[in-house]
Amino acid sequence: MTDWVEVLSDNLAEVSDERAKEIGKLVTEKIVVVLRNQNLTVEDQLSFTKRCGNVAPTAGEKGKHMVIAPGVVRVTGKKNKDGKEGLFGHKETLDWHCNQPSTDTRMPLIWLYGAEGTAGSRTSWLNMLEAYRGLPSDLAEEIKDIEITLGYKVGSYSTSEIFQEHHDTENSFKIVRTNAAGNTGLYFPFLQLFGMKGVDENRFHELMKKLKAHVLQEKYMYHHDWQDGDVVISEQWLSLHKRWAFEDIEKRVLHRIAFDYSNIYN
């Protein structure tokens, strides 16, 4: 187990309001929090996340087939009664990404619950807090004020066509970011990153190559081998995650909730 991942033994169906907020705060401090052997209803999952903050509204008309309950999306290749898959239902790798990177009002926390058929599948996380701390000093100095522009392109990290392709050149973000807990790290969703303001094309590609090689070191990764009943909560400013290829994706169902920490940091 990677030493920066926090593994807790709480029963999330029974935690107090205060403890729920403590766990939510811990996610912003440790970046990834894992809890196993949970037996949670959809109501339990929403109850926990809403005690931390606001839950993102679920997809509109185009994605309504993915919704289990308002705020809860099924991540699966399993088809519903209308023959439609959930979010990211493809067997191929769902490569490194984070939640809605080009949106400044994006939800900073993601909840994933292993509902069924998860055994044998793996999701990995990159800790961009630790990766930033390990940057060579000259590279850290060069990028400290760089602003990045982001978006989505089919095939960049997913083959899903549920999202609109775009590159938001108007809305930029600092590549070095301090989160709500006061931790400074890299905001570097490299497969969703298409530009750096004020950086010419050649240097852009050079920096992308250097930074990718750095962050993709094994020491910055946590690999989670799923079992039903697992919960993984991750902070979305200073982490990326990746679901490895899985042949039985039509049997694997995760519940996903995007939420914020407005009840924790207020």
C-alpha cells in the first residue's frame, strides 16, 4: 500500500455528521481515502456526501440513462432495461483524467462505490501533491506561473462520445495549485490539457513530455484492486485516476458522485 493513501475502517452508513466532515477533510489532505467492506444503499451514499457539501446535479437528457438517483451515476458497461450502458462502459482502458477539468465551478471530490461485479478490475490514482514535491527545482521554477487550458477530445483518454469535444482557451488554470487544505501540487490532467498560455508550441511539447515522465513514476501511484463494497474518495485538483482495461465491464457497476466540501471549508 502506498504510504500516502489513507485507509479507514469506519462504517459509512453509521458515521456521525462530524465524522463525515472529518473524512471529507482528510480527502483534501491525503488526496485519496479508501474504505472497504461497506454495504451502502444509494441513500447512504448521498447522505454521506451531502454532509460534506453540495452534490453535483446529474447529466441532462443525453446522459439520463446513466442516472440511478439525482446525483448518483452508474459507471458500467451493464445495460439498463432500455439497452443503454452507464458512464464509461467501454472495456478498453479509461486513461488518466480528472473531473470536468476545464470548468472553474467543477466539483473537487469524487466518490466511487463498488456496487457489483468489481473483482478483478483495477483503478489507479496519481498523487500530484507528492509529484510536485518531487519536481527538480529548475522545472518547478519554470512552471510556477504557467496557466493551462483544457478540454475534451474523444480518444484522448476515453472513447466515450457522451461529452462534448472542446478546448476552452478562455478559462485558464494555474498548473501549480493550492487546494482547500492548503496543500500545493500540480494541476496537470495531461490527457485533457491542450495549451499553456504564453508558451510556444515547441516548449509546450517539451514541458508536457518532461512533466508526464515525472508524474508517471510508480512512487506517485496507488493501484486499487476492487472488491464489491469498496469506497474510494479522491480530491480532483491534485490527483488523476485511470481505470485499466477490463473484459467483464458489463458486469462491473460503480456508483459515482461528484461533490464539494462547502460544509467542511466554509
